[in-house]
Amino acid sequence: MQIFRVACREVRPIRWIHDICGEVLRCHFDRFCLLPDGTAAGRRKRAVFAVVELGAATERSIQEGAYSIGPLASVEFPVIKDWLEIEAGISPLFRPGQAEWQTDLLFKKPFTINEHVEFMIEAGPQLSYATSGGTTQIASEVTLEWMIWPSAERKFGWFVEPTYSYSFSRGHEQSIGIATGLMIAIPSN
């Protein structure tokens, strides 16, 4: 028991030194990253109501080998902070002789890498309508998304999003694609 008490007394000064060094480093960092109201940029995170994504998407059918390209627009809402976000999007994709309208509803699990980078794993249903032939397909979609915010305020950023989809309709079409574009955060207040 005496050995344990001696060990505890020796550890306390080391812990105290660790706490002081950590506080000095934190103050040194905050000195260069203060907001106008005097709070540290790294300590205040803006509450976001939604994030609008605008960009371009391309997709390749694995069976047919045909490429499609077009614009995309989506909006995502945080449902449970740091656990669940929901994204609804639409994208018309064009290729010679055909246009295809895709809508999706993705459930996203966010992972914050640092104050400038987020990574998300997404999955959900996708509905697509092809104008040539009038076929409608229901599919599932899996996406990995990288979100890059140049500033800690997270007003604007950009995203890169590789996708994979599997159709439950006849033929079970599979496709891979990538989307990229601009993100605009809409603050909650």
C-alpha cells in the first residue's frame, strides 16, 4: 500500500505539468485563430440548418459500358448531430439518345476528420426514369463522400462523391459514378 501512495505522489506532478503544457499550446493556437467576438475559431461550430450541393455527376453502366453525364442538386439536413444526416437529391443524366432522371434519398453517417474535412458513408433508395422507352427503375445506392471546407466557418466548400448503385428491376443494372461540386451551408439562425 505504501508503494501505491508513493507512486501516486510521483504521478501528480507529471499530470500537473501535462495540463499546463496543454493549456499553453491551446492558448498559443487560439491567439492566431480568434473570431471578432474574442472566441476561438476552433471552439465555436456554426449550427447548420441544411447544406445545398450543386455540381456535376457522371455514371457508367457496368453491363452496357455506356457513360452518362449531367448536373446534380441536393440538400442535406442533420437529423442527429454527428450521427445521422438525410440527403435528397435529383440529377438528370444524359447520353446519346437518352436522358435519365434520378432521384435519391440517402441516409448518411458523418465522420469529422478535422475542422476542414468530413467523410460520410451513405446508403439509400434511388428512383430513376429513362425517357427512351419510359422505363422506371428502383435501385439501392451506396456512396462515400468527402466534404472539404476551406474555412473553419463552413460557409462554402466542395465535395467529391464516388457512387455505386444496384437496380432491383429486370436486368439488375449496376453502375458506378462520381459526383463533385460546390456546397453551400444554410445557417439555422
